[in-house]
Amino acid sequence: MSGSATNPYPKSRGGRRFFNRRIAGRYCPSLQLILAISVLCFAGRQVRADDDYQLGHGVDIGPFNFAGYSELVANVPENGKTSLVLNDLSLFVTGHIGQWLNPFTEVELTDFDFFHSRSLGEERGSGDLVLERLYNDSYLTESVTLRLGKMLAPVGEWNEIHAAPLVLTTARPAVTYRNFSEYATGVSVLYTDPNGNFPNLQLYWQPSGEFSERPSRITFHQYRGVEGVHVSFPFGLLDKVGFSFQHSKDNLGVNQSLMGIDFHETFGKLTLQGEGTYSDISDNGVLHARDTEWAAYIAASYALAEKWSLYSWYEEYMDRTAPSTAQDVLLGIAYKYDPALVAKFEYLQNIGGQPVNRTGLYVSWSVLF
């Protein structure tokens, strides 16, 4: 899954490049492009041929469900290159085989440039084929699940949802991905009260490096140890408040202890949501501007009509290496042709500090299939 298409720095989502053929120093996009076309055609055939198929619900084949999503983004930054990018094309495979064997896999083609206004000699992005998730769930009891493999770290709400048609905006607030480990490779225990009387709980532990680790050019930090917990108090179908703690050590030996809070609340046509984190950092010889890092965003969306909604978010981000606090504000409008088909038109403005997202106009079309 991808993060903000507006991010001028390393991409917020991604994974190890499995295979990219190099020809004369260039990446060959043929395999990725074939995958993209094949998946889209497969989804289209299912919509036409199967009257029982529902967009966004995937296709069932035996005990397995095949689903996914895609996002096409037009970026028009104020001080950057205009581009048309296949930001994400993701395939999910979910298996429900029995109490002990329930695998889940997510593979993604990300950052494939269809068009990019660039200087002479500058190469077009050929995309990355990455492994997002690969784990198995074993149901120990009705309420306790044991998860083994590579998973998304439950820090906040956005990181676990993250699929473009399901999240609020195209441009992702930096606090939802930039200052913690988005993944954990190891073991996790999840508790969910079937009666809803107790909070949901997830503990996770990554003892060493990330499986299928993302290269440094597409991520801010690489981690060799991660552990944490997330507690969520639901008080409605979607409404909840959550608390996160994550301790991590990156490849440079820097230790980080992060505390976070997230919330989601609906008041009729108005929905409020947000996340905030505070981190204590030990330098271990690595030069940083400060030994703490904090960030927070708050967002509001209002349903104008059945298919139209207006939304906005404001974020402040104090990066450990930045001389000042970044302040960004975003305003956008979304059209849901179908709950699984969403078009978004938004403008982001940096109003202070060193930017973490580029000022500019961003238009996206996403589908959950």
C-alpha cells in the first residue's frame, strides 16, 4: 500500500524489490506493467461475467478470496514535476482453511509512472513490485488469535486501513507513517471481545530485521527490532479511541520509544478523526537536531450528499532532523460513484516549517475490487 503521492522524500509504503530487470542501467517495467494489465482485466471480466460479483468483495475460489485495490494519481505540485502515477495496484489473497491455517498475502505494484514531466535524461519511475504482508492467523479461542509473519504495525488507525478507497485523502498525513515502523515481522497476539465489553488488544514483536525489507531509497528508516502494543476502545460501528506504544531500534542503532493516540468519531454527517505521536530518541552517535519527535493531525469530513463529501486536515510535524515544525493544511472533495469507487480532488498547502508534503493539487481515482 502506498502513502502520500505527494511525498517529496522516500515513499511511505513499499517493500523489497523482488525482481526488476536492469537493461543498460534502467529498470525494465515490462513485468510490472503486465501484472497491472492482467489484474485489471481479470477484475473487469469478473464484473461482466459473474452476476453475483460485488465490486469491493473480491472473488471466492474454494477457501480463498482474491481481492485488491488500485489508485491512479495525478500530481501537480507547485514546485515539482507534474505526473500521472499508478500509485498502487495491490492484490490480496485470503485463505480460510481451518482453525490453525488461515494465510493472508498482499503483493503490490507501486509508483509506476504513466507520465512524468521531467528534465532531459531523467528517467521515468518504473515501479516496484513489493511484498506488503505475508502471515498466518491461528484462532486459539473465539477471542484470541496468534499471527505469525510479516504484518502491518498497529500504530494508529490509518496504517492498518491504508487502502486508497478506504482512507480519507490521497495525501497521507506524515504522522501516520513517517516516524515509526510501519511493519513488524515476527509474532503477534490479538484479542477481540466478541461481545464488545472489553477493549481490543494487539501485542507484537519483531526480533530481528524486516522480512523482504524495503530498500533505503523508498523508506525513511529501516528497523532491526520492533515491539509494541495497541489498545482500542470501540464505542460504535466505526467510532473508537486507541492508544499505541512502540519501541524500535533502526539499522543505525538508534532506539526510539513512541507513544500515540488515535480517534474516530461520527456526529451525523460530520466525522472527526486524528492521530498524534510523541517519541523519545537515543542518538547512539547519530547526529539529530533533537532527541524527541512529535506530530499530530486532525481531520474533518462532511457528507454534502449521498455521494459527495467535503474534507480537510491540518497537521503539525516536528521531525528529529528538521530545524522547524512543518505545518500543512489540506482541503478536498470526494465523489463516491460506488462505495468501492472513489474520486478525490484536493489541494495541499504548506503554511510553515520545512515541508513534509509538497504544496500542490492532487487528483486520484481509486477502486476496491
